[in-house]
Amino acid sequence: MPAEDLSGLPPIQVAIIPVTNFQQNCSLIWNPATSHGVVVDPGGDVEIILETIAAYKVKVERILITHGHLDHVGGAADLAAALGVQVEGPHEADRPLIARVEQQAVQFGVAGLKSVTPDRWLVEGDTVEIADRSFAVLHCPGHAPGHVVFFDADLRFAISGDVLFAGSVGRTDLPGGDHATLIASIRDKLLPLGDDVTFLPGHGPASTFGEERLTNPFLR
């Protein structure tokens, strides 16, 4: 049987899995040539995430967390146990937020969310492996003190969590939020990466840094 030609496959594939009442963009990202992948920000609805992993036949190697709000981390403990993988991220400044996840879930009326202790806290300058690729870790506080962004310079692709959205920015009225810090993270860490960088936010559609530089009312 001849070897399968994988040369025409894209370097990564992404499936967006909206989870919880907040419709948070949990993402399944994998290398189609090897099926190696990760889950980013499993905020809840773990059964739906597991069904998506099975449907695409992805071999999940780790779970990555951008920040400690309940809709991004609330399903990580159960998913990690189901898959037998480790949880990496966010920055340790979000430890207090993660510790309050179950209390927040009660306040927001969301069932089944749990706190989790990451196996690895991340800092600026770290790298994480996503779909057999090395992504740089950028510490981008403002929405949450320990928020991190994942960036692949070769692919011109970033996973921005709740720092920046298409047409908006992360809210800063939650504990640990600060608007000036958030805008500084966007201005000093994200926009210099280049206008051609596509980013996947924690909610809503993808966009580019160039589009947001030109049209986002919060960045003018």
C-alpha cells in the first residue's frame, strides 16, 4: 500500500466549540497530518467537547487555558480527567480567580463547573506546543491579571482569549480588571505582531490585528 500523501494538508485545523451560556469559543486545534492536538479554554459542556474530539479523531495532548474566568476554565478539571492530560496556563496571577470558579458558577446559575489546579503556570517568554507547533506565550493582563495569549509567528495566528475581539475589547469591570492595563496589553503586545495576524478571540468571530487597528472603536 503506497504511503499517504500529506503534503497538501494545512499545518493546523481549528474547530470552534461554543460552550456554556456565555457561548465561549472553546477551540480544538490539531495537526491534520498527525492528529495531535490541544483543547483551549474548555469552559464547560465537557460531553460536547469530548464528542467533537471523537468526531475529528484528535489525539489531545494537553489542555491550555488563557485566563481564569469560569467560562474558560470551568470544564478543564473534568476534561483533563477524561483525557488523562495535563492543564497548562494561565499565568499564576489568575490563581485567585480560578479558586473562585465554583462560587462564581453558583452566582451565574451555571451547573457543573469546577476549579482546577494547572500542572504548569505560564509566564511571558514561555512556549507551548499546539498541534506539533511551538506557540509563544504573551502575558496580556487587563481583562484578568493572569491572562495569556498564544502566538505562532510563522502561521501569523494568535489565540487571544478575552483580550481583544472583533470590534471590541475585553471587559474590565470584573475582579482584577483594569482598562488602562488592557489597552496597554493590546497596544504594546498584540498590535506590534503585525496587521496580517489573524486572531481567534474567546467570544465571537475571528479578525485580524490590522482590521482592529483601523476599525475597533476602543483602539482609536
